[in-house]
Amino acid sequence: MVNKLKKNFILTNMMVMLISLTTIFLYIYLSSAHSMKEESFKTLEISKVRISVSRGIGSNKGFSILKVEVDENNNIIGTAGDVFLEDNAITELIESVEDEKGTLLEYHVRYLVDEVNEHKEYYLIDISFEREVLLSLMFRLIGIEVIALIVFFFISIQLSKMIIKPAEIAWDNQKQFIGNASHELKTPLTIILANSELLEESDLGSKSNYTRVGYVKQEANRMKSLVEELLFLAKFDEFADELIMEQHNISDIIMESILMFDPIAYEHKIGLQSEIVDDIYMECIPNQIKQLSDIFVDNAVKYTPAGEKIVVKLYKEKNQIIYSINNSGTFMDDSELEQIFNRFYQKDKARGKHKDSYGLGLAIAQKICQVHNGLITVDSTPEKGTTFTVKFTHKIF
């Protein structure tokens, strides 16, 4: 959780910095290009006044400027100024000119056209140096941006440690509290359950007393289940990186989970079908894979109406192992799908029906998938019902 916050903080900072620098440098580049373009056209306008075939071109601020005079058939009559193009290139350039002024990048030229009597005068300015300057500017700006991003990346790492520190402390305290509270609650709950069983076996004198003891035992079991789930989540967050995985046949593990729920599904008049490909092996923690399947099948049985069916599939697809479970007759809208993996989330309409559920099952399933490089997706439609799909990519055999 804390690492995820740090990554999001750094990523957000880097994106803001990248967008800001790119915007600023792009503005600098484009404004420089525009200024140079306007300056070159301004120089050409001045040259139209100063130019003279006899005197040549006057002050041109360091630009190479060429005047070309042509007749009505575009034949060159004369030239003046700095000749930086070959005659054939000048001819091709003149033939490609369409407007009174513009830029021809293929010739590295910017031009103005002036009509004098029956002749045309073309004023050309060499922009090769301008393009070199802009290219040099672009590389410098990119270099500055890369260096700035690298520096800011390390600054963001340090900032993330400082800013996320309070959240990290709060998160550690929460995990420690849940873990300690769960450990402390397990002992009295075990004692309550043990004594409840002893009381059931003794003579309580009346049926009502037996009923009360049964209620105590039932609620104690519910509390024990909640404590075990909380303890699992607390331990999982703390020791997820230390878990050791080995190669196991998950086809057998999933099938064992399905068979365990088969009598319950039959009792609720729900069809439970399995399409499990044999001998699929994967590096995993077997009891967690079974717990994952138990959570999905248990939820499917709880929320599938009588007369509908549940279909569990396990198969390979390219470099992935796909586990999916579909239960017909149930549908969740988008607002529910966005929240179902949140801890303690329950569908309001199901609260009264499933009092033994605390809304932690799918949160645990998501944690198990994360440590096994699995991704859970959910699809729900009124026609096809709800389908949970898990895709594993962890060392398939």
C-alpha cells in the first residue's frame, strides 16, 4: 500500500514535470522559429528597397540574399547578391513557387515575389543557418529536459519518503493493531467455543438452554472466522514478499475445492459444473490457491438463485493459466463492480441473507492473486450473469 502511494506520487510528479517542461521548451522553440522567420521576411522586404543590380545588395544583417529577375516565360534575365544556388536549382525553385511569399524547405530558402512591368523579381534568402540554429536549440532543450527530469526524479524519491512517512506510520500502526487484536481475540474465542461444546454435551435442563448455547457457539464461530480473515490480511501485507512458492498441480487443488461445495450447491438446487483441464502445474502456495477457489465458489453459491447454475473453468491459454467462474441469474451494475474488492464491502440487498459474510473474501482473493502474479477481472450482464476471471502468468509448467 505504502509503496503504491510512493510510486503514484513519483509518477504524478514526473508527469507534471514532463508536461510543464515540454510545454515551456516547445514554446521557446516555436517562438524562436517564428521570430527568425519574421526577421528573414523583414530582411527581404528591406532588400527589395535597397537592392540594385549595379550596387549589389546593401546591409543584410549577415543573411545570404539573392535577387533573381525573370521574364514572362520564367527565363532568368539576371541575378544580384549572394549566389548560393545553382542555375538549375534556381529554375526548379521558381517553377515550384505558388504564392507571393513563403518557405521552400527542400531548397532551404525563404522567398518574396515582386512584379515589375512584365518581369518578376524573386528575392531569396538562405535559411540553412537558421535551420542549423533551430536544430541545435532543439537538441539543447531536449538535453536540458532529460537532465532536469533525471534530477527531479531523484528529488521526487526523497520527497515521497518525507510526504508518505505519516501515511506509512499510520499504515504500519493499523496492520500492527489488526494483527495484535486478532491474536488477542483468538484465545478468548477458542475458550468460548470449547466451553460451548462442553455445555452442549452436558445436561442443561431445558431446550431453551440448549438453544442459547447454540447461539453462543454460532456467533463465536462467526467471530472466529472474522478474526482469521483479518489476521490473514494483516500477515499477508507484512510477509507477502517472504512467501515461498513451489510447483503444484492446481487442477487437483481447484477440483478439490469444487467437490467440497457440491453438496451445498445440490442442497440449494444450484447446478455446479466444472471444466477443469487435467495436470496444470504452476508455482504457487497450494493452500492459498484453494482458499482463492473456495472464496469464488462460496460467493457463487451464496448469490446464485435456485434453478440457476455455476460453471468453473481452468485451462491454459498461450503463456497464461485462466481460472474463471460464472454464476447465472445474478447481475451487478458498474457502481457495485467498482467496490466489490474493497474490504468490508457488501451488496446492501444481501446483508440480511448472508449474515456470516463480512465482505473480506474478495479482498483476500485479490491479495492472493497479487502474490501469484494474477489479475482478476469481473464481467456482469443480465443475460450471462457474473463472471470472475483470474489470469496467472507465474512460472507455468
